Amino acid sequence: METSKVKTEEKILQDKIENLIAIGAATAANCIPCFEHLYEKAINSGITLAEVKRASDIAGQVKKGAHIALVNSFNELIGIEESHGLPCGQTANKSCCG
């Protein structure tokens, strides 16, 4: 019986992680219908508002970094010597993730 409880807890954690990843993906894709669906699913499954917000905030930072990296590469290609810092602290133009 104890093994069954552990498997159930692992499944709950796995579902929670998958839902938070999906919330991040919906945020990064700017998909409001997806986010609304996943938000409702998350709250109904016990995920807290703080956890939803954190997943969305992280996705927003990744999206922001990717956009800044794109602008930096574009500026470099057209000869503009302006470069913007990335939210992750990296300085490379090609990737916001190092």
C-alpha cells in the first residue's frame, strides 16, 4: 500500500511539473486561449497562483532574452554598434541562454 501512495505522489508531482511547463510555453507563445485553459487546469489541480506566476515570469524572461538577442544580431548584421544586455547576464549575441 505504501508503494501505491508513493506512485500517486510522483504522478501528482509529474502532472504539476508538466502543467507548469505548459503554462510557460503558452506564455512564450503568446497563446491566451492556451494560457486560460492551462490556468484553470492548474488551479483546479492544486497549483498555487504564485507557482503559475513564477512559471509565466520565467517564460517571459526567456522570450525577452530571445528578442534582445535577435535585435543584437540584427544590429550587428546591419552595422549598428548598439548592443543590449540580456536578462540572464550573458553578453553573446547569438543566444540568451549561453
